[in-house]
Amino acid sequence: MNEATATLIEQMLARVRTGLPAHDNVPQIRRWLDFNNHRFGPVVDAPLDCDHVAILDASLEPEKLGHPSRDGGENLTLWWRAMQARVAPRIGIGRYAEDRGIYDHPEEVRDDKARKIHHAIDIFLAPGTNVLCPFPGTVEDFGNDAERHGFDGIVILRHETDDGVPFWTFYGHLAPSGLAILQRGQRVAPGAVIGRLAAETENGDWPPHLHFQLMTHLMGWKAIEVNGLSRSDQWELWREICPNPNIVLGIGADCAAPVARSKAQLLRERQRHLAPSFSLAYDAPLKIVRGSGCHLYDETGAAYLDMVNNVAHVGHAHPRVVAAASRQMHDLNTNSRYLHDNLATYIRRLAEILPPELSVIYLVNSGSEANDLALRLAHAHTGARDVVVVDHAYHGHLSSLIDISPYKFDGPGGEGRPAHSWVAEMPDPYRGRLRSGDKEIGPAYAESVATLVMDMIALGRKPMAFIAESIQGCGGQIPFPPGYLQAAYGHVRREGGLCIADEVQVGFGRVGTHWWAFETQGVVPDIVTMGKPIGAGHPLAAVATRPEIAANFANGMEYFNTFGGNPVSAAIGLAVLDVIRDERLLANARDRAAQLMDGLRRLAQQHRVMGDVRGLGLFIGVEFVKDRGTLQPDADALKRLIEAMKSARILLSSEGPHHNVLKVKPPLVISAAECDHFLGTLGRTLRDLSL
Ligand SMILES: Cc1ncc(COP(=O)(O)O)c(C=O)c1O
């Protein structure tokens, strides 16, 4: 590469890394292409719709292909030929942005890095096929790159946007003999033949195909110097210099491959385009590319045991869930305004596992939507607005829910408690006002709810609802003391308020002994909200309530939810319920919970930093303290532990108002061996850190 081009690359890389376009013309060219592509003519005289093309995947690992680029390239030729033969008579398409594992040959490695990311789209057609100019241009340059596995005949056309901004189209693997008719600067009209595809014999041993590349900058290159591939660590730049040429070709297939980028590149892109309020786990973030069962895999293939994912309830990427989604996606996805078997079956199946009183179901897309709808239902039924919440609770990210989430309104950036939110004391048997040893602490803590309701009434207001998770989650993984919800529900109902159980985190059998955690408190809520595990990663959520509450909500205003209850979501929800049943996951939750609680309690006997081990089923918290007498929280020790466990390839996180509660809530499919591995590693790590 010449020195001027190398300098240009460095300068442009510096620009894109600070969030600027590679050069000033990029946005204008992109815009012109977007709004003018309907006028472009064909580049090859062949049908490129989805029925006539097939993708040739050259991203496979070279091991699987027997290193086709070894052996002086002999195998490379054979490989492409075989790939094309496999899809014939369809037209083979080589993808844009593909990381071409097949070019992983020492000869292809330059500058210590392999140039393997493909800048162009390849179209495999018969030799002699005419190549056409798609829109007005002039001949910029042409040449013959006659090296073996070079481009052979090349043409570069220069074009201009309506504002006179130049850009180029690049055509490789043309028959060199056909270039004689061209002259630099010559005008080329749309539809004019600019060359024809070379036969293998005159084409450096490549099977006949067109390498079609779009370029927003020529980088100081002559035709025979142009790169058709780039280094993956420079992709941020090259995707702007050589944008996806399908904007010109209009091939009806997915001919762009996703480019795997380095963590540094991904971080830069996140910082540039993702709102800064989103956070990442860990000091050095992980790039996770695959999941299976209780494991997540990073880009190097390293496996991490996921001990904290209650969304992947039945395990990551469960094959039955994936198959159900893809099957239904293949047939139909639309809104709930048409009759569909999936919706009807799913709401019946959900109703079957809920208390019979809660027979009416709404399907929505997130836990927040479910809780917001619960508030609307409660308002329609009671006419009131005031809500009692448990201190430190979190119920979702919508405005209506930030208002009733002390974790948010009292936390960083919060604007304090709104007048309609009433915050009840958190019933925390470990560090609260009343401790485990005290008598009847559940009902005693619920007195706080009674007091708030009385205060409300004294002000001439009345309770609309009491909302609580059935086990406190963000508040620190705290199972409520016995009798708490029963007493709290009683106080609110006495004054006409409804009781909402937020089962977004803890539902669907996580507690093992019951489908719902509220059942462990011997209550039946008026409204139950469900989310996270319900769709094993798919955005599905639900609200269940009593018919008379639903009837009051149906006041003439239609409830329309574009995605809620669509056939794909319902298929996924059904698959999750089937897996829980068929893989005996309720029993597994019980057994593994017993194993984990036993192991954690044993560790707590040896490590005084583990002040409290608590939980219900596979929803477990371990509270880290500096001193078991004063209960001074030790968030720092927990942070160090979580980072060290990550190094040992186990994923965990912290919770609670003091950030000192280790949160353990693995997928329900966790095995006995995985629990043993977790406990063993935790013990070793605690010892290594001298905790
Ligand atoms: C208890 C609880 N309720 C509601 C929500 C909101 O769910 P989503 O993030 O799906 O909107 C969450 C999310 O963390 C939650 O933990």
C-alpha cells in the first residue's frame, strides 16, 4: 500500500473513532443513493430476486473446509466452484461484509492482520455475461490485475450525486480482453456494456463472477491497487469507504453479513449511538455471542455459567422455544384482531396455572407495560389514584412506574416521592426494625401499610392499590416474613383498594413449590403481572385479573396493543410452559434451590462476610457485611467477589439498597453439577480474596 493511502487510512480511522464520518461526503452520498436507487439500472443482465439467487457462505471456519486457500490457491478455486455447483441453477451471491474464513492463509495476511472482510458483493454468472453501467458515469480507470487470484480485468466508474459529489463503482473479474474499448474520462450511459465476465482461464483461476464494490472515496488508488477486502479492526472505516453495494444492485436476499467487531469498536459505537443511561455489567464488559442452557459464550468461545438470568427461565436459546418462534414467524405474525389458535390456547394455559379467580388475561410486551396496565385497571375499578408500595421496590421504567418505584424516585437522578405514592416500610427480617427472631413480624411489618392507608383517609383520599413483588427483588432478594402479604392485603382491601402482585421476576415456578411466589404467602391478588421468564427472552408479558375488574376497565375505550398477544409471542409462551412441564423444572427448582441454599449456608459458616443467606426456590440473596453485629454493608467485598467470579467464568450481580446483596437466580434448567461447580468456585474465590 502506498504511503499516502496509509496516511489517509490513519486520518480517516481517527475521524470515525471520534464519531465523525470517514470523510465529509459520506452522508451526502448515502442520502443520494437512498433516495435515487429506484432509478438505477441493472449491473448484470440476470434476475437477482430471491427466487433466483442463493448465498454462498464463505465465512465458515477454514478448518471445516480443509484450508482451501492453502496449496497455492488450488483448493480455493475448487471450493468456490463446488459452492456454486451446489446452488446451481440459482445465481451464487458472495456476501458483503463477510469475514471470509476461507482467506485465512498466510499469503493473505498483511500488516500482521488478515484482510478478510469483503468490501463487495460477488455475483456468480456464466463467463461472457455482460456487465452494465447502472447510472450515468465516466470511466475513472481500468486495468488488469493479472496475479493469480487477483481481480484481472477491472473497471472503475466515477459518478456524481445531483449536487456534484463524486463516488465510484468498481467492477472486478472482467475479461481483460474486453477493456480495450474503454478510455479514461469516457462518458458511460446507463445500460451501456462496460465489460463481460471473464472465464476461469483468463481470471486468475477464479470461477466466473463479478466483484461489485461501491466506493465513496478512491483512497488515492489506481484500479489495480484497490482493496477488495479489509482488516476487521478497520471495518468502522471501510464500511463508509465501501458501503453495502446492494443499494445499487437491489438483490432480493440478505447479502450483507454481520461483522463481528472488537470490544473496543463496539464500545465506541455504543457510546456514539446508544443513550448514555444504558449501563454495562463488569469493569471490563463482556461480549456475549451465544447462549445455551445455563451457559453464555463470549466471542472467543469461552463459556460462562450464568447464575443470574431469570429471563432465560428454561435456559438460553432453548431449541423448543427457538423452533416454536421460527415456525410461527414463518407462517404469520399479526395483531390480536384476528382469531388465532395460539392466542386462545395460550390464555387458557396461563389461566390454568393461575388461581381460578384470575381468569381474565391481557397480553403485553414488557413487565413495565404489564404494571402500567395493572395501575390503569385498578384506577378504572376504584376511581382512586393513591398507591402503597414497599420501600426500595422497582416496578418498571414507564413514568407511571418510576412514580411508584422508591428504588428510582429516591435513587440517583430521582425526583422524590410523588404525592400519590405511599411508601411502606420494607419488611426486612435481617436488617429491618423487626428481626427474624421477633414474633409475628409479617403482620407487624404490615402495620406500616395500615398506617399509610389511615393517613390517606385522614387526608380525604383512598387507596387505589397496594403493589408488591411477591419476593422483594431490587430491594435485596428478601422473601417476606410469613403473614406479611395477607395482613397488608387485608388493610388495603378494607378501604376498597386492590392488591397487585408483581411476579415479573419471581413467577413461573421459580420458587419451585408453587407457580407463583404470592402463593407462598397464602394470598390471591386482584391483579397479577408477569414478565421476564414468560417468554424466555422474547418480549412477552401478561396481566391477569378478576372478570369484574376487567369489566370496569372495558368502559368503551378499546385496549389495542400492536404486539401483545401476537401469534409468535403466544407460540413462544406456550413453548416455555411446555418445557417447564416436560423437563420437570418445578421439581428441579426445588432440588437445586435446596442444594444451593445448603451450600451457601455452609460457606457462610466459614466466611463471616456472608452475613445472611436467604431465598425462596431459585431466587436467592446473600448479604455481604463487614460485621455481623453492626451489619455494616460490604458492597466493596461483593464487587471484588463478582469480578473475581467473572474471571472464573461465573456470572453474578449485586442487588439491594446498599449494593451488598449477591443475587443468585439461575435459569431453572440448572443442573446439580453446575450448582456444585458454582459453590466450589465461590468457596475458592472467597478464600483467594481472603473474605
Ligand atoms: C419486579 C419488576 N417489575 C417490573 C419490571 C419491569 O419489567 P421490564 O423491564 O420488562 O419492563 C422489572 C424489571 O426489572 C422488575 O424487576
